[in-house]
Amino acid sequence: MRILLTGGAGYIGSHTYVALCAAGHTAVILDNFSNAAPSVPERLAQITGTVPAVETGDVRDADFVRRVLKDHEIDAVIHFAAKKAVGESTQKPLEYFDHNIGGFVTLTRAMAELGIFKLVFSSSATVYGEPDQLPITETATRGHTNPYGMTKLVCEEMIEAMSAADPRWICGVLRYFNPVGADESAMIGEDPKDIPNNLMPYIAKVAAGELPEVQVFGDDYQTEDGTGVRDYIHVSDLAQGHVLSLEALERDGTGHVVNLGTGQGVSVLEMINAYSEACGRPLPYKIAPRRAGDIAACYADPSLAKEVLGFSATKTLQDMCDSSWAWLQYSKTV
Ligand code: WQD
């Protein structure tokens, strides 16, 4: 299949490019490079041996999107392009609505005009808000606790309405838990511009000596060691989930909504210990106050993805930390 990856130069998009190439698909990258280094495509060429076709522009530009879909004879789209910082979304909600919802509408209208109705949508476990039971199944109540989560929920509901109105829409909705780690080549990985909000890239900067110590946001949660528990999934496993989702749409002719997680909860302290193992030295940390909006624990019931897509995460917590550390070493050279 000929696949368009919107936001394809980003963290998850670039790893999905690698997985699609390995599965024999042709992938085209559409990206405005607002949150991706210009060198990503050439590194993807080195990893896959396939020079990616890259279209630089914004998914909110309808004429641009239509031209790209037509010129590259696209069969299906995986839509990553969106802003994704929870904290930033509370300060700039309109920017998030414009990019994440406006971009989604522009993209899907252009797709429909050109008769392209296969879509894989990058959603998030954040649509579950504060889970009322664990592990979280796809039938759990949805809600949102911030504008970023609201945009993901709205796009999911738009997909439901589009599919009900026009059965030609065949959509895969993938609810990511916590993506971490890097490709085995160590040549692509999470590359945050400023001080990272998320745990693993923050720990990585401490391991690299770029930040003094890890701030553990609270150790008084109702969890085994009192620190926050999340379902971390290796980004390469996540990328493979996208390939399987796409192939299921093609094969089954029906859509799906699935969690992409490991089903295992890992605490902040467990993550720090595993990263210490990866970088070969104990990492300094300090117990800090809880972060506003954080929940104690969140991890997936991954069984539906297994049943519908044949997806299971394969990589361990140590694989996640080892690959992140290897990427961090490489990233200093690019
Ligand atoms: C993980 C745990 C923190 C940083 C967010 C978004 C979610 C998704 C993934 C997009 C929590 C603790 C963190 C730090 C810490 N993004 N922590 N010190 O909040 O689960 O999810 O990223 O889809 O939408 O909400 O991930 O990595 O920020 O936090 O103690 O410096 O680590 O309290 O328990 P989170 P996170």
C-alpha cells in the first residue's frame, strides 16, 4: 500500500516509517518540521535503504494536502501530525484546537474528496481521563482532563460520526499508552526541543549530565512504592501496531479502536533503576510535590489489540531504557 504519514518525521511517525518499509509498504512523509529535525529523513534513508519522499508543509493547508494525496497516489493515511504537550495545551487551547482538530478536518475532507477512506488515527490513553478501574479496557468511560486530551476525544468522536454517515470510512483508532525508547539503530528517537515534560526523556538528560537530578513527582500515591505507575511501551512495538492496524483495515474492511500498551505498570522509581542499569551509573533523584493533573496509575488491558490485530508488545523495560540511552549517545553526534 502507498501510505501518507502526516507528522511522519516526528518521534512515532519516523519509527512507523521504518516499520512500514520493513513490511514492504511505500510511505510518504508529510511534515511541517515544527517538532522534528530536518536530518530525520536522511537518517531514515540510512536505516531503511529507502529514501523517503518528503512533503514539507502543514496538514491545515487544504490545497497542499490535496496535492500530496494526488501526486503520491495515496491509498491510506496514518495521521500523527498534532501538538501533544499536555501542559502547553492548558496555556494555548486554541492552538491545540486549530492544529489537532482543524488539521484533522482539513485532512479528512481532502481524503474524502479524493476517494481515500482508510485512516489510522493516533489517539491516546489520555482519553480515559482518570480511570475508574485497572487495567483499562477500550470500553472504559472516556473523558478529558486537559485541552490536549479533549482534542483526541473530539477526533475520535468525529471518526464515529464520519463512519456512521459514510460507511466507506474504514478507520483504526490507536490509543497509545506511554511511548518510550528508540529504534535499534539508535539513529532516531525522542528528540524534545526544551526541557522534557515526560519521564523517560527527562531521565535521559539526567543520565547525560544535562540536568542535575530526576524530580519524582510524588511518592505518596496508592501504588507499590508510592510513585506514579504507567504502561510504557517501546516505540518500535508501537510502530508495529500501526502496520498491523493498517493491514487489518485492508484485510477486514472494518475499523477498530484498540489500546496499544504492554499491560504492565511500571513506577517512576522502577524506571529510574532500569535507566541506571542502562547508563551504568546510579541516577540522582529528589522526591518533589505531585504534578497537577497526574493520576496514580494507568495501564492497559492489551487483549483486544491481540485479538483484532494480532498485536503484542515484545520489548522489555530494559530494552526501552537501553535503546533510549544508545539514541542519546548517538544524538550528540548529529
Ligand atoms: C509519567 C510518570 C509522572 C516526569 C503524558 C501525557 C499523555 C501521553 C504520554 C501523549 C507520571 C512521573 C514525569 C518527571 C516524574 N502523551 N514524572 N517526573 O503524564 O503519563 O502521560 O505523556 O499522548 O497524553 O499525559 O507521562 O512521562 O509525563 O509521566 O515523576 O520529570 O512519571 O508523575 O507518574 P504521562 P509522563
